[in-house]
Amino acid sequence: MTLRVLALTCTLKPSPAKSSSDLIAHQLLDLFAERGATGELVRVVDHDVRPGVEADMGDGDAWPGIRQKIAAADILLIATPTWVGHMSSVAQRVLERLDAELSETDDRGRPAMFGKVAVAAVVGNEDGAHKIIADLFQALNDTGFTVPAQGATYWNGEAMQGGDYQDLDETPKAVASTNATLVRNAVHLADLLREQYPAE
């Protein structure tokens, strides 16, 4: 079976505004496709994801639909910008909604997200990527995801300067190399997990 990748971009900009988080997520999905993994991108801010820590907050909450996409995917990519040294509030909300998975288990008592791989991408014109990745991975690991070696990529602009990832003439070699490593390791790990823990 073909591996499935879901990219949640956590930009604060609704569509159709251009987004650096969207750009790096698309670049990664292209690399996943080269390795035979099909991908889908969801810009979370375009959906009415309610605050809360339940799987369904009711009253038109869009999270249950996104959660179904996560459940159907083998690999979850979270792409977020850096705001005042932290992940975006949209990314934080995604983690808060995933908190509901702590109480969800399959028929063998495993976390509902067990056997899935999580990776991350961070962009911004200020520092903070390492801290954001650490926070993302801790939360995703807590909810059952498996994190591959070198499962994150990021781009930071020059300190105290403006500029966005999407404004670059080309992807820096170091970022392109890290993107490729993330995808290679994520696909390898997802294949191993699927083989070891096949869906019933």
C-alpha cells in the first residue's frame, strides 16, 4: 500500500495568501511523492477548529474532519512559522486538539496514533526553530506518534532582518539537504512501522 502523508500548515494567513509554511510543506510533499508517498495539505486556519481538548467540540467544529485525515495518514507533517520565538497559535491549537488522543486507544490498548510518524518544518525570520521543534516533538510523542531521526527541517532568516522563506530565489542547499533527509527517514520509518504493526 502507498504511504499517505498529511501536511498541516499552521500559518496565520488564510488562503489564498502566500505562506512560507505552505511553501516548505509543498516542497516536502513533492519529495514524499518522489518516494511514492501520496500527500495532502490542509491549511488549518481555513477551517473552524475550535479551542478545546476534546476530539469534537461540537457546534460546527472542523477538527473531527481533520482528525479523520490524520487517522488515515501514515505520516503527519506540521509546518509552522515562528512568532516571537514560538510556534504559531494555530500550531499550538493543533497540539491542544491532539491532546484528546491521550485517552483514545485501539482494541489492543495502544494510543490511537500509534504506528504513525510525525515530522516538522519551521520557518521564520527570527530564532526559535529548535525550541519549536522540541515542543512539537514532545507533544506528538506523548500522543503516540513516532519521530524519526532528523525528522525536522527549518529555515531562519538573518537575525534582526526582514524577509521570508518564500522570498528566496532558491532553496538554500542546507535546507534542501535537510528536507531530503527528513523525507527519506520518515518514509523508511513509516514502512518499518507498517510492517511491524499492520492495520487490522
